[in-house]
Amino acid sequence: MIDVLLAPFTYDFMLRAILVTLVAAVACALLSTWLVQMGWSLMGDAVSHAVLPGVALAYILGLPFALGAAVFGIGAVALIGGVRAASRIKADAAIGVVFTTLFALGLVIVSVTPAETDLQHILFGNVLGVSDADIAQVLIVGAIVCVALLVLRRDLTLVAFDPGHAHAIGLRPRLLHAVLLGALALTVVTALQAVGIILVVAMLVIPGATASLIAVRWDALLAWSVGITVAASMVGLLGAFWLDISPGGAVVLSQGLAFGLALLFGPRRGLVIRWARARRHAVDGG
Amino acid sequence: MSGTAAHDAIVVEGLGVRYGDVRALDDVTARIRSGRITGLVGVNGSGKSSMLAAILERVPHEGTVRILGRRPAEARRAGLVASVPQAESVDWDFPVTVRDVVTTGRFGRMGLLRIPRAADRAAVADALELLGIAELADRQIGELSGGQRKRAFVARAIAQDAELLLLDEPFAGVDRSSEARIVSVLRGLRERGRTVVIVHHDLSGVAELVDDVLLLRGRLLHQGPPEEALSPERIAEAFGAGAAGER
């Protein structure tokens, strides 16, 4: 039995997959706390899709994927702001127009690129086949994102909670928003290898949303978000190994399952807790 | 009018705010004196909150603003300005405790990581005590009543120990006991030479609290002590004919 449980850890490709997935998941989990609390989940969706043409062009030009993704991720954010300012359409519509257009541009570039296999991996992830260069890129970019977010976490949280006070005490909310969006573009790069562009948004939203059902303090929110995503990533990867299913899909499914459990049993707003409280209230009152 | 006298906390000249095609505030020139409580009074939509936002440079504006003789950005960076937001602008479900909120008042005195030192923790504890919410310090902010929430934000401003405090509708949705506590704290600030500016949309209790009134209705109708600015004729001009008896 122990041999069966430990079997995944005897394969080099699984150890690489675990390393890449955990680094990506932790970066996504930290970022997701702010994205969810600030109502920026859709921005996560937008940036994760908008980087596709950047990644495709980087592939064609032989440049690091991170460079192409960062340029198009940040460019997408600027474009969304520009479309809003020029047309005065609402934010969700501007986001929808820009990210679908850029994603479509990426699909077109992929379709005319000779070796499509690698780019298909960008769409759906290829965590079982990561190269040394991929691992180095994920570790470096993931470390930059995690350190930046942790160092600035109190300022970022203040800007998310009360931008007026942040401004009044001399912080620069716009600069901190730019830091978050830059971190978002870079985080997408780390998560591409693990789950692919299409499922990145899950890793950028589910951990923060799950933790918000449990924690009442920001540091606890960060800890829960990271803890949940690490546990779900391990369950997903090992499940994928044993059941021979898509690892990216399994990781995200595990995160979705964790959210479901928190929704039911979370101490802050769990449905079971609320039902028990209401029942106790009714019994006491009756 | 030009320059800032030593007794001026805020000087605005030709201040105007426009949202798209809508002009919220037009050509306000005024001096707000230091060491006093000044009320920005007017009906909803009269430009009070826009004036506060322009003073803080949170919205694009016309005209010039000086805070304690400095440009607003300099004054903010120097920690001279504290603000208390309207209740509607806060996400009460946000995962922060009352102590967390009050501690943010000390951020300007902390290092990059914003780790509180002993002096910061003491200032936060004192502010919580002063506002009578020390026992609520570890509750999530949204678990408090409207009055207690407002006390928490005033406690944050007290912990910040700024020269100038700007409050946007501090008594809206606040119970009597919280209102009395906040008024007492604001008067204490005035006694210590601090400047307080309050946005207020109704007339009840204004005259007893403030030293000066800026009466607004898209522009400055009048500035002066309450007994002068809140005369029946001026109230009728600012609030409409039916409001003169409310004071």
C-alpha cells in the first residue's frame, strides 16, 4: 500500500510536475486573495486569455514565453483602460471585447505556426513534460511575484479595502494597482505550464474565493488560500497519476471541490453553520 | 486671494469639479482656518463630497489647493491628512478586524513592511480606548453596528495623529451614543489645535458642533460662523424654502 502511495514520487517527471504546479499554485493563490476581494476576477480571466498571442509570438521568435506574456498581459490591461476611456462602455464589456479579441489573435497565430504541439500545451498545460528551462522560468518568475506580493501585502490590502485612506496617507493606489496587474501577467506565465491558459483563471480565483469563506483576517486569508491550493494541487496531481486523467483538469477540479467544502462547512459563512445557527435560533425562540 | 496665512489649514482658489458633462462644483474660493471645526453643508449633490475629494486630489479638478501651506501631495506624504470615508464607500465584508483598520492609521510611520512597533501598538490601543471600542478590536469590521464602524474609522484618524481630519458624513446612520462619542473626540482634537472638516448633509446639530460653515449648492453660497451662515434666508437658498425650520 505504501509503495502504491509513494509510487508517483519515484518518477522524475512527477517530481517536476509537483514542483512547477506548487510554485504556480502558490503565486496564483496569493494573488487571488486580492483579485477576489477587489472584484477583479474577470480581469484575471482577461489577462490569462490575452497573453496567448504574446506567448505564440515569443515561441515563433525564440524568446522566453514570460516576455511575450508580460508584454501582452500588461498591454491588455492598458488597452482595456483605453477602450473604456475612449468609448465610455462599462468595464465588463471593455474587458470582454479586449480579451476575446486578443485570445482570437492568439488562436490565429497558433493556427499558422508550423509546430503547433507546444502551443497546444500552452492552451491546456503540459505539466508532465516540463523542461529544465521551463522549471527555471517558473521558479524565477514565481519567486519574483511571491516576494513582491508578500512585501507589499499590507499596502495592497489597504488599497483594496480603502483606497481613499491609502491615497490620503500618501500611498499611490494607481501604482499599487499596476503592481497587481503586472504580478497578474507574470503569474499567468507560471501557471501556463501547470494548467494551461484556459484553466489559469480557476487558479486565480478559486483559492481566494475559498479562503474568504473561512478567514476573517487578511494574513489568515493568505495562509488559507495558499494552504488550500497546495493541498488541492497535490490531490489533483496524485489523482491524475493514479487515475490517468488530465493533471491540469484534476488540479482545478480539486480546487473546485475545496470551494464546495468551504461553502458547506466554512466557519464564517458555511451553509451548514448558518443552517445550524438558524435552527438553534428557532429552537431558542420557540 | 493668494498665499497661505499661518492660521489657514486649507486654501482653495477657483476650485471646480466636473464629472463628464455634469459640473458638481464651480469656482469655490475659500480659506479653512486651522484649529477649528468647519462644516461643509448643503443638500445631497451640492458638491460637498466633491470638494473634499478635490482637496485630497482624488478627482480631477480646476483651481488650486494648499494644505497647511503645502501642495496636497506633499501634505499627504508628510502624514498631515487623515480621512474618514462615507459608509457607502466601504466593503464591510472585507476580511479585516477593527484593530487592523485602526492600525492602518499608523502606516505612514512604519517601514516598507508596515510592521507595527510598540509605539504604534500603543497608539492604536489608546485610540480604540478613546472611541470606546477596545473590546471590539478583534471583531471583523462588518460585525459592528453603523455607529461602531464609524468610531473605528475615527479611531484610525486618532491613531494617525494628523494635523487635518476630513470626515465625509460622519453622523449618517450613527446611533446617538456613537455620535456623542465622536463629537466629544472631535472637540478634543480642536482643543489640541487640530483642524477638522466635516461634510454634513442635514442641519441638525451643525450649529452646536462647528465653528465655521461653508454653505454649498454647486458653488459657495456663504462662508462664516454658523449663526450667520445658517440664517433662515441662507438655509432657504441652500436647502429650499421648506428647510428653514429644521435647524
